[in-house]
Amino acid sequence: MKNILIMTLIIISAVAAVFTGLAWYNNTCIALQWNPANGHSQEYHGPISWLDWSGVDFSTVSTFIPFFGLVLITIGLAKILLSAKSYEIHEHYPFFKSYNSITIALGLIGTVWGLIMIGYYEPGRVQMSDLVLCLRTALYSTLVALVWVFLFVIPMKTMMRYLYLKAGGKRTSNGLDLVTPLKELGQVSSDTGRCLGTTTNSAKRFKQQLVAIKTELSKIGELFRQFRESFDVDIIITLKEVCLDIQKSLDQIQLEHAEYKKTSEEQQKSLQQFIEQLEKDRQLRKELTVLLQQAEEEKNAANIRANKVITEKFLAELGKKTAEQQTAKAWSWLQRVKKIVASLV
């Protein structure tokens, strides 16, 4: 039953550590986007949009403190579960000796950084939203540090020691009792008092800076009012007329540009049609050339066939005449032979 309780606490603290770790990562990404040149019109968003509400502290202290603390608590609970009988805890378990002082110092660093951020804005362009952004950084870091130390860390150390005693069945190495948390609370209170004194001095300097900024803004407003009163109305009328003339000229230029664009489109269309017609003529010439070549080839073939027929007829007639001549010569020789034979007889 005790192990189940400790395992449940480990799961809860681990989930909380992961959640606060994601919040710290998202807050860090938002803080890296901060640029005083953008002014009050800039909206910052992190990679995890549903955690943008946690990115109000541009020092990232208000999200880092609970993340780091929950990681230490998870590790401490795991040690109780895995080695409660052999592991001796110390008086600051599950944290370390100077954890409270470091946490308060981180809150003070966030406060100082929030005050420093104001100095990066131009005095004549500071908006209330810019001051609110810096004040959130300055105040949230200190608030989270104080709440974490006084309302969470000291009760958590007492509970962790109690869980260790129940799980291991033994006393702590130092025999701690309720006096030690009270001493720690007094020590942290004194450290916090000193830190708050420093914070008060920083707040006084911040107030002086706000007064200086207010004075500068008042001077700028007075200069603007004097400029508006001394400005000649005729100049405004002249400027208005000049603006109207410029507007008319721009309208005329726009109409001429539209007409030129229309003419250019028509010329482009005509040129495209002319190119298409040239392409058709080229294709027709190509087809005509092919037809002429075919006709020439057929003509040559027909001439060859005609010459062949004439040659064959000539050869046939020549052969016929040669045969007749040979036959006539044979008959003449035969007649001569007959005459010789007859004379001999």
C-alpha cells in the first residue's frame, strides 16, 4: 500500500515535471522572440500554442523554478521507492542545501531583468503595453519564487521525510524534527527580507524611470500642441490641393496604363495569331515539299520503267532480225552445198 502511494506520487510529479518542462521550453522560445524595436504591436507565440499563457515572464524564471523543483521531487520519490532501506537522506532532502536561496535569487534576477527590459525601448515611443510586459516579467518571477519556497518547498521536504520514515522504517541520519523546518523558514525569511530590500530599491529606481518617461512624454505632447497651434491653415489647404492634383494625375496615369495594357494585349494577341499563321504556312510548305519529292520519285520511276520497256522491245527486234539474217545465211550456204553436191553427182 505504501509503495502504491509512492508510485502514484512519482507518476503525478513526473507528469507535472513534463508539463512544466514544456511550459519552460515554450516560454524560452517566446522570450527569444522579444525585440523592443517591434513595439506594442508585436504578438509573441511559442511552438506550443496552448501553453502561450505561461509565456508572460520573459526571464523564464517563473516556469523554470517549478520544472526544476518537480524534477528533484521525482528523483527523491524514486530513491525512496527503490532504496529506502539503504539510502540515508540529508536534512535538505529532496533538494540541496542552498536550494531556497538560489530560488529566491532567481526570482530577484527575473525582477531585475524586467526592469532592464524597459531601458531598451525608445523613450518617445514607450506604450503602456510595453511597460505591462516588463512589469509582468519583473513581478511574476519574484511571486513564483516566493510562493514556491514558502508554500511548497518547506512542506514538501517535511512530507518527503515522513514518506522516507514510513517506507524504510527508520529515522533520518540527523534526527530531524519540526524545529528544523521552522529554522529553515526563519533563514529563508531573512534571505527574502534582504532580497525584498534590494527589490524595493530597484522598484524605487523603476518609479524614477517612469517619472522621467512621463516628463519626456509631457514635453513631446507640449511640442506637438505648439506645433499644431503655430501651423498655418493655408499651408494645409495648399497641401490638400496638391494632394488632390497628385491624386488626379495618378488616376490619369492609371487610366493610361490600363489603355496601354489593353493595347499591348491586343498587339500580343495579333502577334500570336501571325505566328500561328506562319507556323501553318511552314507546315504547308513542308507538306508540299514532301509531295513534290514523291512526284519526282514517281516520275523517275516511270521514266525508268519506260526506258526498260523500250530497251526490251529494241533487243527483241534486234534478236529477231539477227535470227532472220542467220537463217537466210544458212539457207544460202545450204543452196551452195546442194549445188556442189549436184555438180559432183
